[in-house]
Amino acid sequence: MGKCVFSNLWLQKSLYKDWLREVKGDKHKARCIVCMKDVDISSMGESALTTTTTDDAKEVSKSASSESGEHNTLNPTKSSTTSSSGSSVMERIVTRDETLKAEILWALKVIMSHYSYKSCEGTSKLFQAMFPDSRIASQFTCGEKKCAYLICFGLAPHFKQLLKDVVKKEAYVLMFDESLNSVCQSKQMDIHIRSWNHDKHEVESRYYTSVFMGHGTAEDMLSHFRSGIEGIPLKKSLSGRMQLSLCLGNP
């Protein structure tokens, strides 16, 4: 995890060579020259290139190539003239945002219902069979790896940032617990934040992050705790503010 780097062999593949480029100075990212966005490949490697962003780039790129008379690989049943029309390309671009929304909603359902990523396999064919007249269902693709990428690198950072915005404005209680993770056989420190939810008018506890430790000495725990709460203003903490300041060396 976190060790994957860009491979020049990808540029030799027909699936990537027209739109994929290396990011100079960062070997853990790849750049789409169509939509000018960087893709984080550090955790999932080549699998990260099949995300929505790169899929959109490939679709637009192939649509553009069809305008010069090349074969349209997106829909071989249609003629080059039909698929290269401006209205056809624009329709696909607009529908793509709606499809992305549907994929995000499905990813949220996977999280809330505790589905496994493996259970996402075949969902595209299932939805196409259930809704044969839907343009969104015909473009819906959210299998195991894509769902994992959407959740880990799309939704998780978004909700984490929302929680950071809350603690910057509101008083909160910082909670943490350290125990053995039986799956990876490594000590795990979970950090939670408890704050007041003004919309629900109740106290709310939310998960913030987890830090994995190879050793569990006091020095190790302090070091990992510091990295886990990076970016959180301790001045807003109500519980244990003095103890936290002393532990972090800021009496």
C-alpha cells in the first residue's frame, strides 16, 4: 500500500497512450492530458487509471479522434459521422455527470449498508437489465475496484475535510483508542471527534482517521497521535486540552 509508481510501459498500451502522461517530480501520480487532472496511483497502481476521471477523458479523446475519420471504439454499431457530431459528444458529456452522481450514490449505499467491494461486481449489467431504457444505467460502471477508489480517494477525503471545517468553528472533544487489528496484525489507533450537531440538536461522535503502528511504546503512540491529528486545532478541544498540550510539548 502506498508504494505504487508510474510505469512507462503503460504508455505503450493502446488504452492509455493517447491521453496518459507521467507527472514530472511525482512518480506516485499520472496525468490525463485531456481533462488536465492528476490521478493518485500510489495505492492502487494501474487500477486507479480506470476511475471516472480517466474514463471520461478516454471517452472525449475517442470522440475527438472519430471526428478525424477514425473508427469509434465507444459504439462500433454507429457510423463515424453520427458519433462525431457535436450534439452526440455534448450529450455524452452531460450524461457523464449524471452517471457520476449515480455511481457516488451507489458507493454511499455500499458504505451505509456495509456491503463488500466484491458485491459491486456485475452491478452495471444488473442495472442495465433492470432499466434498459435509461441512458445513465447504460453508462453506469462501478465495480469492485472503481467503488473502492471512489470511496477511499473521493468520498473519504471529502467528508474528512467537512469534519475539519466543523472543528475549526465549533468546540469539540477529541477521543482516541489503541488496540490490535486482528486482520493485519498491527496495532491500530482510532481517532474520533465528538461535537454538537446544530442541525440535529444533539451530540454527535464521528470517526476521523486511523493510524497503524508497528510498536506500541509511549513514544510511538505520541508520534502517531501527532500525525493523526495533524490539521486539527487543539485550542477548540474541550476535554483534556491541558493534558494534550502537555503531551505534545506545548505547555
